[in-house]
Amino acid sequence: MNNDTYELISARSRKVAIQIVHGHFATQHSHVSHFIDVTRVKSETVSARAAARLFAARFANEPVDTVITLERTKMIGAFLAEELAKTGLNVDRNIAVITPEITKEKMFLRDNLVPYVKNKRVLLLTATATTGMTLKSALEGIVYYGGVPAGAATVFGDEFGDSISAGGITVPVERLFFAKDIGKYDSYSSTDCPLCKKGVKVDAVVNSYGYSKL
């Protein structure tokens, strides 16, 4: 495992920080040059609440009925719902926070959760979005279940634009950290990875739970 590891602190709040590890990592959709460790933001109340406040500032004027959380971001989602209900269009709104099942990379809702999405304004929250594919799939799922996507928020996101389109709807995307914040961040398809072609060993397989060394 590469020892080139450092902490990146948000310019908007010193309570929000992520760990950056340089190397060769395999994700579900791609191979990447850095592992983005957002454990602190997802697991610690002070950091999670601070991140939620930054997200809430972006979506204060978007009506939101439900926050869907992916990649173990439910703590952030709960604080986000709380913050949204304090100001803007969502004052005193009873905002639901739910986590769907992911089956074969598709969002699946049990019948008891569908009412929180159908005919509701839904904000999507995730930890990382390197290619945008996970966001698009989840947004398509929201539309499939009869919901109206209100926006997408991610702690770390690559450079795929300030908005994302799926299911015939385009929504804004809010990031706390950008790929450009860590310098040269590279993402490749698993079949077109130059590091693999050079014979560079994959350091670890990574997902929302962390990394497993190979």
C-alpha cells in the first residue's frame, strides 16, 4: 500500500476533512489513482453535522420531502434533513431519511419505503461520485418509483459537471471536495487502465466500506 497519504480539509469548514491515499485502486466502476477515505465525515457527529450544513446551504431553496442516503451516509442525511427544516422553503417540514437496497447496481425499494419517494421531492446523498454512474442509476431509480429528483450531493466528486441528467431530468450536484482539490486525479475504465497495462499491481479493492489490500 502506498504511504503517500494526507488529510484534505474543506476551505468552508475545518470540521470537514477527508483522507487521500495515492496508489492504484479498483472500484466497482473504474480504476482510480487515489483512495478517498470519507470515514470521518460519515462516522463522527461533529464532522457529519458540519458537512450537512454545507449541503443544506446549497439546497435551502429546493423543496425536499425525502433524503435518500447511499454509501453509509445516513448520519449526514439525518443532520441534513434537520438543517433543511430550519431555513428556506423547508422550514418545519417533516423530511424523511431512507436508505434503499442496491441490487445489481440498481436501487430497490421495499413497499413500505415507496411512499417516501412516490410523488415526493427527493434529494440524493452519497459519499463519493467518481464517474457519476452511481448518481445516475439512483436518480433513474427515484424516477422509476415515481419520485421527483431535487438534487444530488456528494462529499467527493470528480469533474463531471455541476449538474447530472437521468430519467429525463437534470438536477444540480453539490460537492464538498472536487477531484481538482487533490491535484492529478485519474479515473479509468477497468478495461482501459494504463497502470494495469504497465503491469502495476492493484493496491486495494475499494468501496463505500473502505479498502481491502490485495
